[in-house]
Amino acid sequence: MGRLRRSRVHKGIRDTYRKYRTRNYARDLDQIHDDIKPENAEKLKQQALDPDKPGLGQNYCIECARHFITADALKEHVRGKTHKKRVKVLKEEPYTQAEADAAAGLGKPDNGKRGGRSLTSEDVTMED
């Protein structure tokens, strides 16, 4: 019986794992939801010229948080599958912190109506 795998596969090296995990990091959906709001979207569409960004920062897809080199590349992207999937995902509202706390059982307890029902003699009977 021979060896099952090669001996050097960089499997346990932490730095290479982090490099590949964070290299293509994109904005989170809740951040993009903030960008889609009309007051923020207008700022992102009319950005100042920036030589460090592709296309000088003028061709930006808000839903995907990506810059494109030309307007034609942006139009081609808008017609594509990845953009359409992202738009579909963004139609759903993100969870709020209050919803997350309630799901975890950390919210206010729901003990019913205040004042509630008072006990009467008919409610409690004791038998021997």
C-alpha cells in the first residue's frame, strides 16, 4: 500500500488560507443595502475622478460594488448572470439586530398583556 497523498500540500499553513480567504473580499449585503438608498446611490454614481480605480471610478455597479473600465463593460455586466443574481438577493431586506436578538432569545420577554386576568374562585378549586 502506497502513500495516499503528496506530502507537501500547504494544508496546515495558516497564512495561505487567510490569503485566499480575504483576497477577493466583497462588500457585505447589509453594506450594499445602505449604498442602494437614494441619497447614497447618487453619491456613488457621481464619484470624483480617482486614478487608482478602474475607469477612473466612473463606471460603478452599486449592487455588486464593482468598478469597471468602460461603460460598455458595465452594460455587459448588467446583462450578466452574476449581476442578476445579486439584484435578486438584494430584494430581500436584511436582518436587523433586534430580529437577531429576538431569534436568540435575548429580546424583551413577552409575558402577555399588562394587567392580565385576575384569579377568581372558579379558577382554582381544591379537592380532597
